[in-house]
Amino acid sequence: MPSFPWSLRQISPLIRKGELSPLDIAQATVRAIERAEPAVQAWCHLNLDSALQRAETLAEELKDGQPRSPLHGVTYGAKDIFDTAGLPTEWGSATQRGRVPSRDCDLVAEMDSLGCVLAGKTHTTAYAYYDTGPTRNPHSAGHTPGGSSSGSAAAVAAGMVPLAIGSQTQGSVLRPASFCGVVGFKPTLGSLPLAGVMRFAPSLDHAGLFAASASDMEFTWRALGSETEQASPEWLSIIDWPPQGRLDPDMAMCFRSAIQTLAGGGLQVRRVPRPEFLDALPAALHTVMAYEAALEHGERYRAHGLAMGAKLAALLDEGLGIGRGGYASALQTLRAAREAYRQWASQHPVVATPAALGPAPQGLESSGDPRCNAPFTALGVPAVSLPMPTGPRQLPMGMQLASAHGRDGLVLAVASTCERLFRERS
């Protein structure tokens, strides 16, 4: 699979030395998109002329000053639920065709202030739910890239951009990262701003990021002004996963082999019982999601009906029938689990699980199952998916690492350690 010509860690020093220009990065992005996009279909709206103009401006800035940030000149894609001024943001749905915001969402505005260059908007499933779009998995066009952040994961995996932003309400960052063989990061709930982003279930909605490697993700997190932790824990906690359902045999074998690789590299692994409070999370998350989605999109559903997507329509029908008592009870389950996890995580700082039930399913009608990721979304804690070593004919599969609320830097540091051990010992 082609990679972007420079890693995010490489770009910053090259820019500072004058050996690389923002225009070089933008032109490489244009070439990569021209090469890969016809087969992958990651983008719903490209912004390449404006990107080249902005790169020229950023190059001029360097003649008289320093880079704005370590991400100066970096090109990226934004999922089509993130508002972008003057560029369509249509939520992956014909019912929002022609919607062009007048302002950038807060996260895009922040990326702009850091000197990043928006290459365009990436495909999402309709309303960031299960009704799929046209994007293909770059590793095998007949398989799903996952969802709902399908285009963002695929654009990074195909080497079109080194960075992309997405969102997750169940598993919409971590699952496509696993399927596409890139690193996906869902930080602590509220760490990345959501103003100007389509709301789905506000108690669960997270912004997230995609990069080609864990070290690039750690670098990006630091560039965004967030702290990272240099020290890694001496062990990983392993629990039976997921709380409901069963892993594909290929995933079970791949995960077992990856854990053995990490243990062989000196990282201690402790298999511990899965805490019982996790088992109640899937049902509680679903109730909260359905209820809040109906609040957010009920009026649109009354106006557009099945045109919003058959799978979304079924969820909204369900949500409209949930009473306030059932919703309040589910919310209380989430709050209790979050407190229980805080206490449990004090003894188990990083937990490792498979990031998906298996490799990307064949076909484009389904974006896959989020049950491996949804409990950590419900908890609001940081989680990352990084590729595990696989055989030459296997599709990618990811390992999911999660930590306690606010310990985003720790989980990224551990991901970088695991990535290094995979590379050294595979």
C-alpha cells in the first residue's frame, strides 16, 4: 500500500531546515489523490486549488518567520460532518445536498491556525450511522473500509494525506482504522472541540484522528497542544473481549500472536477478569444513542423519512419510542460505569483488546460491527487502534488500547511502544 512521501514527524524538521515547502506537500497530495482516488473514492468534495493557494501562502510566511506549529504545511482531510466555510458539508446524505456552511467548525479552525492545509471533505456514511457510502477499502476494493469515518481512514491508508479527522459515537474511528491498517485515536470525551460538527448523540459523540503510525499520532497530539507521557506502564491488562459476540478466528489468532510478540519484547502482559460493569454498557449505550439521535434528527426524519437511510430510520423510530425514564436509567448506567472504570483503571492503566471482530467484511453494504469499540466510547476514555502484524495475504487487523479518563498521553505512548516492538520483532 503506497504511503505518503513524508511522515508527520519528518515534515516538521524538513520545513524548519528549508528542505521541504508546504507547496511540496500540497503538490504531493494532489498527485497521490489523482493516483488513488478513482479506485478508493475517499473524497466527496475536493479543495485542491484552494489547498495549493494556501500552501503558497504558508510557504511565503516561512520567508519572514517561523512555522506556525509542527503541523505547518500538513495536508489533511475532514469528515463530511465537520463544517467548513464555503465548502459543502452534506453529512453523507442527499437530504443535505447543497448545504454550505458560512463558518468553519472549531476543530477545522484550530487546524487552520496551526498552518494545516485542508485537502477536502471525506466521505461519511449517511448522518454518520450505518447507511454506507461509495468508499472502498484501499487494501481490497471489495471490502468495506468501515464506518462511519470511512473516507478519512481510507484517505490516510491510501497515502493521499498524512492526517485526517473523523468522529466516533460507537466505533467510527477505531473500527475503520483497524480495517484500513492505519492508526485511529479517539481521545477522552470533550478533548477535541465539537462546535460546528453534526450532532448525533451528544453524550457519546467524540472527534478523532487518523494517521499512518502511532508515533505520528503521538506527534500530532503534542502539536495540538496536548501533553503526552514519556513513561509507559510496565504491563498491559488483557480481558476477554468483546462483552457480547465472538471474535473471528483470524482476529483471535492475530491478537494472540501480537500479544506474544509484545511479551517477547519485554512488555508484561496480565490476563485479568473482565469487570462486570462493562457488560451492561452495550445496551445502555444503544438506548442513549437512539434517544439522543431522535432528539437531534427527529424533525428531519419527519421531513425526509427513509431518504435519510433505512438503517438510520430504524434507529430513529426506536428512539422516538423510548421514554424519559428509560433514557435516564441508561444514562445512570453510563455514569456508574465511568466511575467504576476510573477505579479499575487505577490498577490497570492500559487495557488491550482486539479493535474489531475481525478483518474488514467483504462487500460494501455493511460498515462492520462496532461492539469492540462501543464500551470505551460509552466510558468516554481515550482509545487507540494500531495495526498488528499480519500475514502477506491477510487484510489489516488492529489492536485497541484504552486507558483512564484524561490519560490520552499514556495510551499514545504505549501505542508507540507496541508499534516499535511489532516493527523490531516481526
